[in-house]
Amino acid sequence: MVLSRTISGTAVLTNSKGFTLYWFAPDTPTTSKCTGSCATYWPPVTGPVTAGPGVTGTLGTITRPDGTIQATYDGHPLYTYVADTAPGQDKGNGLNESGGLWHAMTVSGSVVAAASSHSPAPASTPVAVAASTPAAAPPPTQTAAPAPSPSPTGGGYGY
């Protein structure tokens, strides 16, 4: 069963144990792009599933490349995340792993802002940035050296 639960102030989908469900940006409504080792860290939600209270979107299924059936919500194949070790966590939200971005699946289908633990430093935090180009040299203050005088051997530089 898929349930609705408020996590970090947003109504997201969870499995029956309260673990956050995620969607993977590279997926399509008919194809999971998370296979092999990706599916080890982001286990697919096997389907079909039923909607619990507050789940208003469309539940469906796709057939994965290995032949298993995976649940979808509003066209997004659903996953859990192995680093979520307790109900109510959303440690996978906003991560860029396994070739794309991961998002907590919201009831509304909108993208949830990533938690501060997964975001870059706030703009107010000073960040040292190396200069990409050297500073321009000031204009010369000396005149050019006079041209060498001709030498008797014809080399022009006294050779």
C-alpha cells in the first residue's frame, strides 16, 4: 500500500512501513533507467500497489528490463532508498546519483526542495574562489628601450 505522510513539511508518498518513495529523473513513464547496481541502492517498489488515504494520483505499473513489475505514480516508477534507515527520513531527496537526480515523490507530483544536508552551502556562506584569469597588467610607465645601433659586422646587435 502507498500512503501519504508529511515529511519535512511536504506531503510525500511512503510505503506501508513509512519509508519515503522516490522517483528518478531519467526514467520515462514506461521505462526504469535504474538497473543493476543502481537498483541495489534504490530498490524498485514492486507492484501493483494500492492507494491509502490522501493518495490522489494515478497508480500503475511498468515491466522492468529484468521482467519484474514496478509500481508507478503519475507515470513515475517508484523506489525506496537504502540510506533511509527509519520511517520518515528522506535522505535520498535531491541526490544526484546513478546518472540522475532523485526526488521524493510528492502527493501533488511537484519536486520537493532538497533538505539542507543534501544542498550546497547557503549563499551567505563565504566561498573562496580562485581567479580564472590573471589580473591585467598596468600600462607601462617606461618608454621602450632604444633600438640597438648597427654593428660593423652587420648583425645589428653587436655580434
